[in-house]
Amino acid sequence: MNKPLWFLYIIAILIEYERKISSYDKYCKNNYMLSFYLKE
């Protein structure tokens, strides 16, 4: 297996995953802050 190519493939997947997670994470943080605010 060509290691550099495999490595680039993994990085591409991680970047895509990171992009999805960060937008989801922002959504979760907003929900968490909102629920915390409503509890007060």
C-alpha cells in the first residue's frame, strides 16, 4: 500500500469529519447555553 496516498486519504476524511463535527458542536453548544439560560 502506498503510504503517503493512504495518509492523504485519512487526512481528507478527518478534515471532512472535523467540518461536520464543528458545525454539530456549535449547534450543541447553542442548545446547551439556551437550556442553561432557560433554567436560570
